[in-house]
Amino acid sequence: MQHRIILGTLLAGMLLGLAACGEDPGTRAVTGGLLGAGAGAGVAAVTHGKPATGALIGGGIGAVGGALTAR
């Protein structure tokens, strides 16, 4: 169990490092959505949830966050 938590934390940290990719709001929304979907699925799998639900929620939050944080 501890191994999964460490792996999930490392994965989330790497994904957050890539979150700044993209220049315009559309690109940032797409990349944010993809990163959020991956992170949401990973966290749901580690916490014994449903990865598809985690991907949907994470993707939605990532897309909105990416679009709102455009420079």
C-alpha cells in the first residue's frame, strides 16, 4: 500500500511539472485536461476508486484550470 502511495505522489508531481505546457487557452485546456485525466485515473486506482470516474473528474478540472491559467 505504501508503495502505491509513493508512486502516486511521484506521478502527480511529474504531471504538475508539465502543467505549464501550452501558450494559448485552447492548448492549455487540452493539455490540462489530458494531464488531469491521467492524474485522476491514477489517484482513483491507488485509492481503490473507479479510474474512469477519476479520469472524468480530473479531466474536467484540468481542462478548466488550464484554460483559466493562460497567460
